[in-house]
Amino acid sequence: MSRQDINRSGEMEVFVRAVELGGFTAAAKACRMTPSAVSKLVARLEKRLGARLINRSTRRLQLTPEGCTFFERSVAILADIAEAERHASAGEQVAGHIRINTSGSFGNHVLAPLVPTFMALYPDVSLEVFHTDRVVDLMEERADVAIRTGPLKSSRLTARKLGTTRKMIVASPDYLRRHGEPRSAAELEKHCRIGFAYSRAIEGWPLRLGSETRTIPVARSLQAGDGEAMRHLALAGAGMARLAAFTIKSDVEAGRLRPVLEDLNPGDVEEFYAVYIGQGGPLPARVRALLEFLRENVKL
């Protein structure tokens, strides 16, 4: 029998029970074995170790010096195993730390309002939220969950869809008062169109022109590193922006921003996903609880 085929912890447990209970019969009952099976197990253990552990000449088991040493070390090792299992099984409790990586827009407009409810439901969970529109490596960033749009680029990742949102071109009333409101794609090209300062799947603003969709390139004179920065520039009257509807809903309702060229909106949407490392394997209960909470409560 190879060393890998030997259940050392199982042997240690039976041996320790025999010593603690004072005999093979009591140990057999506690371990749901027969007395002869316990006796043979201890004999095999002694043969493999090349040392006698127990003197069997008395009515009660008597440990040899080697047996005393092995018993003490076995008790310590079994305690370490139990402690390791307790730490691992803590993953079944909705407790611990969760690190979330999300875009500033989603974090501010969707996630932040939900955090108090989640914390009230799971008071033993602590949250750490980081905002960035940059696509990050979850392992490098030590993120448990990332909120992202678009298709996955890594086979290591699993995604749960949270919802979709339409896109809208908007501008502040002040900007439109100063520059006029465009009525066509040609007029739009004369306006400042705020762009993202990083590459995206679609570089430009798609517009529906009859039965076709035409993409208007964004301006290079004004760029922003994330959606929230773009929104604030639009609110300040610096230019027009094409943003996810959920990020500007309150601004439009309050009149701080106005939709532009909605009759040419092609109706394209962004899909949002909760992304995490894993391919169907077990997840800590705290992460499962967060994913389920987001699935039930995110409204875009």
C-alpha cells in the first residue's frame, strides 16, 4: 500500500480514541468498528512506524514512550485538522469580507442605494467597494465580484445577468441654449460630443437613419475616464454625452439634462453582469448571498 493510500488522520483518530477510552472495545464502539478491526489497525500502524505504541499485557492499555509521543502529536494534529475544517465551513455562514469592483455609474446609482438593505440583512458581512470603468483582473484586484457590461473575455469567469439599460444622448438646457438643439445626424456632428478616454467595443454613437444604423464618431477635444465624469461634464454644459438611462434618470426627470435626437435612437442596450471567478464550483455563502441579492434587487 502506497503512502498516499493510507488514511493517516483516520488511523490517528482511532488510536487516540482507544487511548482516551482505555481499550479497543470502547474505541470500536465509538468509531463504529469491531474490536478486532481496531486491534488490526493499531498493529498495522505499529508495523508501519516500526515501533510498539501500546503494551497489551495489562487489562488497561499502557502507552510506551513512543506511544506517548505519537499520542500527543496525534491529538495536536487532529485539533489542527478540526480547526482548518471550522475555518473552511465558515464559508457556509453569511459572514466575512466581500470586495466589489464596479463602474462609478453603477456603484453610485444602483449599488449604493442597495447597500444599507444588504448590510441590514447580513450584519456579519463587511463590504469594500471600488469604482473603476477599467476592466480589471479579479485575482490581481482580490475582487470577489465585479459588475461589468458586455461579454466575458476570460474562461475563468462566470457571469450572472443583472439587467439591461438603454442608452440616451443628453445635454444640459444651458448647453442647448448656447449651441442649439440638433435635429439631424448632420447637425449633431457640429456639437461637442464627450467621449471616453479608453477604447470601447463601439467607438462612436450609433444613430438610426431609415433602415440603417450609422455610427457618429465622438469628439477628441473632450474625453472622460468614466461614465460619472462624463455625466458631470454634461451637467456642467461642457457638451453632449451618450449615457446609460439609469445613470441620468433623475437628471432628466428634474430637467437638469434633456434627451436629444430620441427619434434617431437605435434602441441598443447595455447588459450588466455580476462577474466572479469560478466555473460552477462552490462559492462562499457570503458571495452567494450577494449575487442572489443583486439578482433580486437590481432594477435598471
